[in-house]
Amino acid sequence: MNMQEAADRADAMLDATLGAIVPEVQWDHRTSTARGCDLTRRRAVTTIISEERRGSFLGLVERHWKKSGFRITSANPSQEMPALFATSPDGFQLALKIGYKGQAFFDVITPCVEPSDVADPVSKPNGPAHPPGRIPTPHVRSDFWSATTPAPSASG
């Protein structure tokens, strides 16, 4: 596998993860980086995910990753800045981190692969595209994810 093929696989993992989030959240690409023999693809969520809904958000992503065959390697249960980390069977490392102002960030780091040129991601953000390094803090309201009440339980 070369870096472009690994980048395509990382992008597919990010597309699938964001596609599994219902109701959907608005997101944009962050800067990709390559070093040595691996690279990182990144995305930032611009939808406001309230503190009351962060646990539901992380739980939904955790269930999707497990269903996709990824192994959860660790989690940070912090109320303010929780995080979730996983590894795919083929060695890709996935992370979901909640940062400043509750912004959700997704990263996928590839395993060491054959060096090659790497094109920008082909998937289009489902909201405005921002210049690299200029993605705003969460500002898109969602009736579900931005609500300041706990998410209703699945059982009722």
C-alpha cells in the first residue's frame, strides 16, 4: 500500500464514521500531514455538540467503530474534553477528540506505508469549505446535538 492508497482508506473511514452520525453534523477537512512513511487525515465538526450530548456523540461513534471491526484502545472520560481512540485490524489509528468550545475532531493516522505523492481528499464537506487552518469553532446549531438536555435513551 502506498501513501495515496492509505489516504484513500483513511478518508473512507472518516466518511463512514461521519455518515454514521445521525442526525448528521456539519464538518470540514483539516490539514493533512505526511511524515516519513505515514500520514494523518483530519476533520473538524462545526456543529455545536452540547456538553449534555457529548456522551451520546462519543457512544454513537464507539458503536460504529466496534461494528466496523475496530478495537477501542482507550478513552478519556473527561466531561469537558472527552476522547476516544481505536485501531483498525490493518493498523490505522482513529481518534475522536472533543476540544475547545466542544469542537469534535476526527483523525486517522495510517500505518507505515510506501512513500508516494498524496492528493487532497476528494470528499466534499457537508457545509462551507474553509481555508486550511481557518475552520471556525462550532457555530452550526442542531436541534438534536446542540440541545442542552440529555439525549433520550434508546429504550424509551
